[in-house]
Amino acid sequence: MVGPGPFAEITRMDEYRGQKILLTGGLGFIGSNLAIRLVELGAAVTIVDSLDPTCGGNRFNIETIKNEIELIEADVCDLPLMRKLVRGKSCVFNLAGRVSHIESMDDPFGDLRANTTGPLTVLEACKLENREARIVYAGTRQSYGKPDVLPLVETQLLKPVDVNGVNKMAGEWHHMVYRQAYGMPTVSLRMVNTYGPRQVIKHARHGFLGWFVKLAIEGEEIQLFGDGAQLRGFSYIDDVVDALLIAGTNPAVIGDYFNLGGLRPVTLTALVQMLIGITGKGSYRIVPFPPEKRAIDIGSVYTSWMKFHFATGWQPRVALEDGLARMVAYYQKYKAHYL
Amino acid sequence: MVGPGPFAEITRMDEYRGQKILLTGGLGFIGSNLAIRLVELGAAVTIVDSLDPTCGGNRFNIETIKNEIELIEADVCDLPLMRKLVRGKSCVFNLAGRVSHIESMDDPFGDLRANTTGPLTVLEACKLENREARIVYAGTRQSYGKPDVLPLVETQLLKPVDVNGVNKMAGEWHHMVYRQAYGMPTVSLRMVNTYGPRQVIKHARHGFLGWFVKLAIEGEEIQLFGDGAQLRGFSYIDDVVDALLIAGTNPAVIGDYFNLGGLRPVTLTALVQMLIGITGKGSYRIVPFPPEKRAIDIGSVYTSWMKFHFATGWQPRVALEDGLARMVAYYQKYKAHYL
């Protein structure tokens, strides 16, 4: 633990007790961890998830709460369904989407549907049925493209370098427009290299860290592209769940967008060495960039989360060593459900 | 005429002679004026237009060139068709889209399809069939939202305040991504209150100036919302066509985005007085903002076009008085085709 954490916010989380919460993409990495915390906090959780094979949905992610939540397997682009589901909800976590940058280049229309049409459908449903519901969107650092300065701050122009970054940017700004035009309480948190239990590890397309964890656990070789000296900040899932819960209740964040981020950035080489130290297995090798990955690579990047900190008191608490150790322990136990 | 105009560029326009050009949205206001110029320059023009009733397409717009062009009535979201059409073209003007801010709020999904999926389909078709074709996108000042400073410059964050502004922003950034990832020669010009012959005048949803011209010609009362003191810059269509033609050939603009804009901005009151002076008919009255328009109004706005000027030598040439006079003369003659 580093620092006092979101001290002022712990009491606010009591606000979730007895509340009806809708969570799109709730079988995915971030959504399922959030759902588990919401159930612990006494909320009545409804999950909508399409289990789209290109997304990260996995039924095992909610194994521990499966009898305590309502699960609806459906596409969030289904407006009549979403109109029914948003009624009576105090908060909607608008998380469903695709996260792969490479896949977005291969299937730009599928990515547009998942990351722009889907979130817009949720907004439109709330506009028509429930304008009071807090709506929390999962934006992404990827929409910035290459950082002008580090740490990356919210005043930088969004200059996305892949289709996913463009479509997520549009999804975020629809939330800003619905605030401006209809007074709806929306907020976007821009996610930054989130990692932890329930992340996809069977391929590298949902973040390379999941893939590295899988390779290290299995004693395989990890390939680092470029020179391994790229700096990255990482957000542990529990910190991200804290941030989402705060964004779901704190009045100071409405109508605005905020970077998340981690503690001090590390080089990819340092990250991998740490991971190999934890698992006691695996190795790494530095290799040249494949061309299709180089085209959308953004180099070193880590973010300032000061805007969100000053608005809410949130700060990341879990050190990378601790987070990686918890993640490795999870997959050593449950690997079979993720491969 | 003001200033020397795009002197250095006139010769470049000879490059269009004998070239095969694809023009989406070519029955609309800007597209049809561009098509007429391209035919004059000796280009072989193919127009794709869906004649979507919410767009500005009008067969009469190309009356004078209808036997000299190829017209395909189709939806640009038809990828197999677009793949066929982009083959062999040296330049694609990716202009098809919706322009109404108010309609985008009523039909956000239709606007998304027209302004994001459509242009993305054209890009994808070129990626698959013809990566050499110059692709010129019609962006919009609306994607900026409210100006931080005036004149509005390209370094401002895009903070759109309506769905149309978001979807056009996404359409533009797909062009930037396809440049970055695939080396395709794309460029976006951000349009600013373009006016002139062939503009929609039968309602105010495609720009208020068309509607004002119609009211003035018919001797009716023009209503100005707010106080009439809002400043606006206006781009005459011939200047915009020059800019598009330059963007279609000049190597200095590739992979970048540029504001267009007009000569000195005027208040809406001054604009309307000028218009009434030209027609010798009509009147005006200042009225309060209707709530749905106030929600997406952006106040005074005019743009710097210095970035495009320094890249290419372009500058607006047609004074507002001259442009309005030409526009009024056009509609006095052809009004019946536009009402």
C-alpha cells in the first residue's frame, strides 16, 4: 500500500447498498471485477454481455457471484432491450466494448459497432427512459495516440493512431454531448494498461501484460519488441475498480473526463524481469517490431492522474510487485479457465 | 476579390485534366459545385450519392454537367460497390454525410452511419483496392465545440457539443489513422459555414444562411436567436472548392487537418442587414433561443485558416457582399428547384 488511498471515498461507497446497477460488458476483465465489488457492497447488479468472442467475456469471471446477480446475454446495440434494462437503475457502467488495437485494424466496422454504436445505444436508452442515472464510461489512453509530453495529461489533443482509439474517442464524446445537451450525469475514465485477475491471458490482443503472465507461468520465452526500454505505467484492477465506484457516485466528476494511471512507470524489461522473478519461470528476449505493430505503437507512455485525484482524492495504491504477485497467484490457481 | 488568391495553385489544378475522380455526396451542395469545377478542369468525374432525404442531394445541382459525369445512386456504406468504384481513381473526395446538428440529436444512429461508417467504408475500400488515391475528407468546425479563443486554431482540443460533431470527428480521425497505419495520402479540411449556390434553402437544418436567403428572397421575416451580436465567419463555395482542389493534389497537406474559414467575421445582425439590402425584401427580428438550439449553440465563432494558407498559399477571396449577391441571384433564378 502506498499513501492513504481514497480515504474520503470509502463512505461514499456505502451509497451502493441496495442500489440497482447496470453493468455492460460485465463478464469481461474490468466489468467482472467491478461486479464482484458491487455485490460485496450490497448492490443489485444486472450484467449485460454478448460474450462476443473478440471481447474478453468469460463466464468463469463471475463464478463467485453467479447466483447473486442478474445476467443477460445480449448485445448492447439492442435499443429496445437496453430501454427496458436502464429503467430504475441508479448507475450504469458503460463498459462493453472491444479493446484490441490490432483487431480494430482488421475489422474496423466491428470495432465501430462495439465501441461507438454500443455505448451510444446505452446513452440513448437512458435519454429516453432514465436521465437521472449516473453513466460511467470506460475511455482509453489509446485515444491520445503518441504523448506530446510525459506524463500524459488531459490537455493534450486526442490524436489516435488506430481505429480502436478513434472509435473509443467517439464513444467518450457522445457521453460528453449527452451531458451538455440533456443534463445527464455522465463521466469518462480513460483506462491505462489495466492488469490483474480475470484479464484475458490466452493471447496478447487485450494487453500484452496478460500474455506475458501466461508465458511466465508456463515457463516460456517472452518477446519484447523494440529495445525493451519503453516506459509504461500500469493500473492494478482493484485501483481501477475503486476509481469506477467513485466515478459512479462523486458529484465532482460529472460531465468530465479523467486519466487513470499507475504508480511510477517501469521499462518493459524491468516489468518482465519482475514477472520472471515472481513466477520463478520463463525468460525473455528482445526482438524487432513486427511491421503491423510498429505502425500503431506509441512508444513510452504513462499518465498523470492528478485531475482525478484532485477531484476525488483517488490515487493508485497497489504497487506493481504486489499486483503482479496477486495476478500470478490467481492464474496459477485458475489458469485452466482462461486458456 | 481580395488579395492575390491561390496564385501558386492555379497550375496545379491542371493536374486534374484526364484524371478519374470519385466524389461521394456529389449531388449535395459542396459536392456538386466541386463536380462542376472538376468537369471544367477536364476530369472524369464519378459521383456516388444516396439522395438520402436528410442530406442535401438534389439532381438539379448537376443539371449543367449531367451528361458529362457518371452518376451512381447508392449508399457509400456498400463496401463491395465502393471497392469497385475506387479502382483506378487518382483522387477521392469523401464528402457524403449529414450536416444537421439538430437532426443528429434526433437520429444519432443515422448520423453515425452517415458520418462515420460511410467515410470509413470509403477508406477501407481504398485500403483494399487503391492505396495511392488521394482522399480528401470534409471535416467540420463543429467538432471543436465552443472556441477557447478566437480565431479558432487547430491546436484547440476537439470538444464537440452535438452528435454530428462527434461523428464527424471520428470520420476525420479514421483518415488520420489510415495515413499513419497504411501510408495512404489522406487529408481533412474542416469546413466553416460554407454558403453559396446549390445550398439547401428550404429549411435551416443545413446551415441557417440558406434559410435566411430563402426568407429574404420571399420577403419574409428572419428570426435571429439570442441578441444577433454573435460573430461568424463564412466561406463562399468557390473558395471552398479551390481549397478542396488544392487538397486533392498538393503534397504538403497529406496526413494533416486544416481549418478553412472566411474573410472578416460579421455579426448575424450585420449579415441579415446585408442580405436584406441585396434582395431589397424581407425583414428581421431578434427572438429568444429555443431550448433545443441553445443546448448545442456555440456562440461567436470564426476560424484561423493560416495553417492551410502557409501549407498551400490558399486564402479566401470572395467578400461576403459578393458571395451573397451571387447566391441571391442564383436562387432568384432557380428557386423552384430548391423549394
